[in-house]
Amino acid sequence: MEDQPKHNKIKEILETELKEVATIQGPVEAEVIKSLLASHNILCIMRGLVVQSVHAFSADGLGQVKIMVSSRDYEDAKQIIESAQIDSTDSSG
């Protein structure tokens, strides 16, 4: 039996505009943020993980992972990340 609320949330995030809520250095910290947001029922998409699978080092931003959330969840996600005191770079300035 499929988890209908989660399925609806995935469909919603795929159909809405995505906003970059944070840029993280490395996949481990990105996974921590993903889990943190998921615990608040916010799904995210991580961009930039392919580079780490090819090159296991980080130079000139190659190891950066962008955390993307739906525009509807952006403000909540930003506040959650800030309250957890996770060092991230917000792309919105």
C-alpha cells in the first residue's frame, strides 16, 4: 500500500517552482539537512551530487550541493536550517 500523503507531496514538489534554500559543502551535510527537512514534512531535491560520485574531493565549489525546496516550503525550510545553525550559503542573497 502506497503512502498517499508522501506521494502527494512528491507530486507537488515536482509540479511547483523550486527555490534554492541552501548551498552545502559536501554530501554528508546535505543528507543531514535532507533528514532535518523531512522531519518537518518538507521534501527537498539535492543538486550537485554527481560530481562527488566521480571526484571524491572538493575544489572551487565542485563539492557543493544545492538544496532545493518548493517555493511554498521555502520560508519554513530556510528558518529550520537557520535554527539548526547549519552553515549554508543562501543563494537568494
